[in-house]
Amino acid sequence: ANGTAVATPQDDAQATYAPRLTREDGAVEWAMVTAADADRRVRALQPWPGVTAPLGGRRVRIIAGTVSETPVDGAAPGDIVATAGEEADVATAAGAYRVAYVQPPGGRVMAAAAYLRGRRVA
């Protein structure tokens, strides 16, 4: 803004290329990620390739969520540990991830709790 910035050319020897994203990059297994990792993936991979994860016995696309403060106290990764309004907390390898919106295969985007109410969860 005040005109004191100095342009510095990029060192091409240190530049790297990232591989093209695939659908497999968005596949999440709750036992392999922490809640923070899941949150970062969901935010980074929207809209494509998106993140898919098992929820309620079926693999769904996770549209939005956040890291939850809900304790997981011995729950296995992938277990639903709590619901808060229309959101569901899922246990991960470390912590819980609060899923806000999901999209089932061939379905519309819906609140996570609405999706789970329509499924039989063991």
C-alpha cells in the first residue's frame, strides 16, 4: 500500500508440483484420521473430489463439519458418540468430528442427524 514491497523472483529449483487429485484422495476411514485431519480434508477437498466416509452403516459424502469437543471415552473410531441439534459427533482416531451435512449416494444434501434418523444404526 505504501510502495515499499520488493518483488523477489521464485527459485525454480525449489518449485514442486502437486499430483492431480483423485476420488481416492477424499476417502476417509475414521480409524486413520484425527478430528483435525478430517476437518482439514473436508474443507480442502470441497467441491471436488469431496470427502466420503462411513456413517450409519453406509458410505456418504461429508459436506460440512467441525472439530467437536465431545469426549470419545473408549468409543471405537466411526461410532456416533453424540448428537447436537442436527449434527452428529463421530469418533475418530483422536477426538470427535462433528458432521453437519451429508449427501447419501443418489440423494440430496441433508443434515447429519436427519440422515441418521432414516437409518438403522447399531
